Amino acid sequence: MANKPIVCAKDGIDITGCRVSLYPMKDHFAQQILTSIEKTNTSAVWQQTDLFSTLFRGEAPSVLDAAAALFINAYESKTHLVGEFTFSKGCPGDTAGDTFLNGEQAQPNKGKNLANGDFLVDCKYSFYVFGENHYMDEIATIVQLAETHGLSPRSAHYVTMLTGSASQLFAYFEAALAYAHDHLPHYVLEATVSVNSPSKKEAMPHD
Amino acid sequence: MANKPIVCAKDGIDITGCRVSLYPMKDHFAQQILTSIEKTNTSAVWQQTDLFSTLFRGEAPSVLDAAAALFINAYESKTHLVGEFTFSKGCPGDTAGDTFLNGEQAQPNKGKNLANGDFLVDCKYSFYVFGENHYMDEIATIVQLAETHGLSPRSAHYVTMLTGSASQLFAYFEAALAYAHDHLPHYVLEATVSVNSPSKKEAMPHD
């Protein structure tokens, strides 16, 4: 089963994965997603697209690089766009992607696609830790990291809210994943990132 | 902090919550969401809308009733719509919503708004259990319940996939939440529900 928290590794490197789903709130949403996929350099990760998401797997810094680029490349200045990200470490019983665990931690989008991430985003996210008794402490550490990155974490029901530039947010996720990779056998970071929501200007519901 | 897994209750009834975010992939997305909110009977739950989601809290059957109605009421036959649902039990340190824990388990949308849920949906979801040593068994039980409800669960990376009518899916969530409510101190069910995806017809990416 997909949720199986088996911990596995090749040469001591656990595989990291991210599911990215993009929701551009416009009639021509498909083209916006396709353009972003074309622009994103995925040479450092294993990838697969299904009905819901594009999935990247490999070394944590490379997965973050691809996921961040997919969102930043999909940005349009006037479109409300939401991205849903599920980052996780732990492999669900297959070896797809293992060839990308080569220790290089390549980030081919850094300094290129990722340089365009200076637009403002909001984020809700939750960090889940499994098989770890001190999991509340680990969550506190992850949220503290958001503070360090200038993202002003605020508590809300079932999630923590963040605000900052897209670049800041993905730099934070990279740091959080690096910490989690080193300290935790199995985790899930579930994040929803929103840009150009009309609710930011008008007092309207979540659209 | 919002992720705090404190277990609390009023008169022995743990509060259940659901964050629902709707993503209609069209230019006039806002109106579609507002119309759905207006149509949905939320008399049996505490509710709040923020930048990302509409949040319902109360007794599990009532929360499910409101969340299902919000999605079904947002359905349009030609619009690609995605809904993101985070169901959880456990209260993050406040008493908002406690007045709805009256033991009535009212479902004011059942047989009304929910009667329109005979359209086909796809779902990806993960069930997370905390503070429970046998959590793999609990996850297996929850997925087995999907089989019983005719939703053909399939494993994928980091999630399980389901297919069926919206009514079938929400009936399953209701059963899963009832099981989880009775057996588990703290859980999260994270689900993404998609309808009218063009990828269902054409071999296109996740749009």
C-alpha cells in the first residue's frame, strides 16, 4: 500500500519524493500547466505525471528544485494559482528513481527558473512525523525554521500559515527537508501554496 | 501550534474538523464557490472561511455532511473542479465549535443537496495515524473499507487512488471517519477529489 512507511535506501541515501498538483483558476488552465512542465528542468529527478499530480523522486535538494521550478514557472501575474505539494521520505516498495540517488544533489533550476520567485505567496501546511516519540518537538523545530526564514508562521485549525516570497518559501522547504532527512525516518510535509487570491484584496471567501 | 495532537472532548465527544478548499478551473471561479457556500446547509456545524479553505467543526457525521455538500453543490457539468479535504480529530487548544457537540449528529444536507452526487469522481488520499503503534493495521482497515464501498483502491506513490460517484466517495469517508473516531485518538485524512479532468479523456498531464 502506498502509505506504507517502509524505510529503505540505496547506498545509505533515502529517497525523497514530492507530488505537485497545480490549480490555475482560469479557463485555459491546461496550457498554463503544460508550459510550466516544459520549462522545468527535471534532469536531476525521476518523474511521472498522473491524473492528479506530477511526481518527482530523488535526492531531497533535487526534488525541491524541480517542485519549486514547476510552481514558479506556472506563475502568471494575473491568475489565481494554487499548488498542492506532498513531500515525503520513505519508499513505497519500488526502486523507480533509485538511479537518481547518486549523491550529486543537483539543482539545475537554481539561479535560472528559480530566480523568478520574488512574488508574494501564502501557504498553509502541516508537518507529520511517524515512528518518532518526540514528534511534537520535531514539529516545533520545523515551524521554528519558518520563523528563521522570515515567513511569520501563524497557527490555524489543522495547519500553520506562512507568508513571504515564493523564493523564501521554497528556501524554507529546502531547509526543512534537509533537517527532516537527517533526523527523521519517515515524514510527510503537506503544503498548499496560493498566489493572486482575490481574497487578499477583498474580504471574500477562499477564492 | 495548530498541529498539536492534544486529545480533548466535551462530554466525551471528540471534535471532528474538515478544511475544504475548492479549485474550479475557470475564469469565474469565485462565483462558483460563493454559490456553493450559499446552497450548503451549515446549521449543524461551526464554520469559518479563511484565505484557503472553509472550515467545518463539530460531530463527525455533521462535518462530513457539510463538506460533501460544499463539493457537490460546486459541481458544474463542464468545469474541471478539484476539492482538497483535510479531515481530522483532535482539538488544537480552543473551544470554538464545542456547542455543536450535542450528540445529535445532524445531517441537514442528506437527501437534499447530497442527492445530486451521482457524478463520477477520482480521488487521491492518505490516511495518517498518530500515537498508535499498530498504525499500519489501521491504515489497512481504512483502505479495505474503500474496497467494500466499491471504490477500487489502487496504490500510487504517497497516496491511494479511488474512483466512483461522489455519493459513494463521501459515504466511504463517512464510514472511515466513524471507524477512526471510535478507534483512534488522533488521525488526519487528506483527500483530493477531482471531477471533469480533461486528462480522463485525453492522455494529458494533470489538468
